[in-house]
Amino acid sequence: MVADGALPGLPRDPDEPWAAGSDRVALMAFVNEAATEAVLRDSLSDATPDAFEILRGGIRAAIAAMQKQSTPRNLIVDISDVDEPLSALRDLSQVVEPDVKVLVVGEFTDVDFYREVTRGMGAREYLAKPLTRDIVVRLFNPIIVGQQTAAQEVTGGRVITITGARGGVGATTIAVNLAWHFGVARNRHTVLLDPDLHTGSAALFVDSAPGPGLRAALEIPDRIDDLFVERASVTLKGRMQVLAGQEALTDRPACAPDAAPRLLAALRRRYNFIVADVPFQPVPLYRDLLDLATQRVIVFEPTLAGVRDTLRLRALYSAVSQSERTVLLLNRDGMPGGLTRAQVEDALEGRPDLVIPDLPKRLAEAANMGDPAVRHRSFFRLRVNDLARLVAFNRLLDSGTAAATPFKRTADRKLAWQFWKKA
């Protein structure tokens, strides 16, 4: 396991089918001076027969570049120009795709620093300057060509499942807006996964056309690799993509028993966040996705049946091995005829983790237009931002270029009152 905020990088097999066909650059390097550039150019030509790029600017230039372009499969960064190299590496980890192999060069020769970079941060290797051709060929090249396995297993991106305690409680709306927040507002590599091949509406809510790729992946998991995932997903905006299907109601896709773990393994290598709109139904695929989730969110309404089913789901999840507590989200608080907040808390024997008031007209309009409400509704955006902080490591959000919106209870109450009056 790699520590929170670590640089993700899974070992690659050079014979994997995507490696030769992907349009991602094989190797990029960001260095600070001519001597390092000369050694790398001389040493890396044998490891990468394809063209590779060496640019000036060190790790800061790498961070700026990775915010605007696809991450290469291998990335070399020079940390000799920064006062806090570990903080810079954490910042880099938030803008690169989870499967990149990061190699680091710098001026520190301390063994503890080496261990922190390679074990604590998850970089594949660290070399101290001055570099020589022999040491680069011996230590960097095997990693680049995929001949060296990682010493530690890297889990990759976070899988966040959004599940309604009952149908129609707004779970899809929450999933769509959370994914938009990660992928567009925070510019993190994010995929919105809707495993319901018949009646799923996540793609519809973001005005996206579902495709046949998800069904093919679930029926024939052997086809799942990074290039397949890349082609099966639809890019919306920023770094948000959608993976969904829409099959005829008379069709019965034969989902393979190992489809869920194979699919999630590929997605976690490719994305920082996988937001899955997973209904709770007696379907093996859904149960597998919930069992494999990094973080589960239960969405419920303030009704007697909603609270009852929330308690049942929470009890079920607590019996499954999971490192993080399930998040309870009370949606449509204050809805006509619903339970009061005090009644809900009494039934739960505690408070929900997050509360979103009843905004039926505003959210329905956004869903019907295929335009995520988080783009326009200030109060709703605050609530989604709070949910993001509950389900993701803070560093995954705070180190980006967009500053997180502070939570101000006075402004919160004013916005809530304005939206209640308009809803």
C-alpha cells in the first residue's frame, strides 16, 4: 500500500496490447540544466525507440504541463529547483494519471529521503546528481521498458459508490454532480460509471450518449485493458469521462463473474476518481462493485421507509471489510410530508454526515437539461464540495489550482433560505 497522496504507478508489461497502440507519449522528462539533459538523451534512446521529450523547468514545469495535457506513460522530474520537494511531488501526484511511472532526480543523497520518495511517495526510482549514463541505463531503463516490478502494490484511484437507500431519492443526481466536481471543477482524472445497462440515467443527466463498450467489458473481461477503457469512455469536459451503456430492455447481458474486479482494476490505473452510481438490487455485479469500493455513500430521503432501508444498508456494509466508514447523506431535507431532522436523527441514533435541503424544481430542471446543477446552484455546489471532502483525501482537492470554497455557516443558511423560497 502506498501512503495517502502518493504518486501512483503500476508496473507495466511491455507486451500488454495497449502499450503499443495508446496515443499517450511514452516518455517525458523535465530537467533543470544541460548536463542532466545530455545524460538522459544519451541513456534513454535504447529504452524508448519512440520519440521522447526532454523539457526544461523541473517539477514545477511538469506540474503546469500535466494540468493541460495527457500524462505520458513514463515521467522523469527534476526536484533540485524546489525548497520543499516532497510537497512538490504531492502536487504532481494530483495532476498525473494514476498509472504513470514517475522517476525522480535531485541533489539529495540522504537514504531517508530516498526511502520517503520511493516508498512513502510511490515514485518508482530516485537518482541523485550528477547522473551518469551507466546508472541511468541500469536503474531507469528497466522500469521504462517494463522489466522491473514494483516493490509495493499500488491501489490507484479511489472508487466511490453512490447508492440510494430506495429508488428515486436522488442518488444519480449526487453521483453526476460529484463526478463533475472532481473532473471539471477540480481537474482530476475522473470517470462516472453507471453499471445499469438497462435503465441507468447518469449519462442522460450530463447530456452524454452511452455506448456499447461497457457491456462488452462486462461480458468479456479479457478485453479490458487501458486502451479499451480509454476508447469505451466518453469525454465530456475537463478531465471527466462517462462509462455507461443503454441496452434494449429485452436483452440480458451475461456479466462474467470477475467483471467487476477486472473493470475496476483498469479504471483505477487510469483515473484518480471512479464515481459509480450503483443501485442496491440483488444483482451480483452491483454487489461486487459495492464490496470493492474505497468509499460508499448512502443517499436517503427523510421518510420512514428511507430511514429503515438506510439502517439496513449501513448494517450490511459494516459487515463487509472496508477501511473507511460509510457516508450517510440526507437528501431533500424539509420535503413536504417528510420526517423532521430530529426524527431522522432519532431513528439513526446519530446525525447524517451531510444534509441537502429539498430543491425539487432547481435540480429537476438541471437534470432535464443534461446540465449538472453544481455548475449554477451556489448552495448546492457548497454541499457537493463538502461531500467531496468527506469521500476524498483533502490533498487530492486542496493541491489543485482551484481553491476549495470555505464552508461558512452564515452564508450557508442565507443561500439555503433563498433556494427554499425559489424551489
